[in-house]
Amino acid sequence: MFASRVRAAAEAEGLEFQLAASLPDRRDIRYVIVDLATRSGVVEGLMERCGQICPDAKVLAYGPHVQVARLDKAKQAGIPVVVTRGQFDRSLGSLFRSAD
């Protein structure tokens, strides 16, 4: 259900949205967004993979505020933007607006 809100926000700005269990092998990826509640295991090495596959992508991870260890693990993995689910939800209206 939350993915549909992210899809709507992305598509409202003319972006293609793809829900994937792993990083697609496409250089034109503009955003990589990780739900730490379900995909926290992917954060280790993610920035390196993004650097190889989609170096221009903005990388963001979000998770429940009560899962502090997962949020911290994402920060330690070098993910530049790590926010709580509430912060991410509140930013959806403007998150993709700067995508040109």
C-alpha cells in the first residue's frame, strides 16, 4: 500500500516507478529508495553497487523510528539520506519535484 503512494508521487513528476527486490541493471536510475523494514539486508554494499550501476542516482533509506539499529546500519553503510518512515511519508509531496 505504501509503495502505491511512492509510485503516485514519482509518476506525478513524470518518473517511471519500479518496485524491485534488487537493484536493476540500468544506468538511468534516478532514485534508489530502500524500505528498511523489509529490505535492511541490502544496505551493506549498496552504495558501491549504486556507484557501479547508477552513479547519478539519489539514494535514500527509510524505516520505522523504533528500528533504530536498522536506521543506524543504513547510515553506517554510507547511505546519504536515512529518515524515519514518518519523515519519508511527509516528504513524498516534494521528494521528486527536483527531478529534471
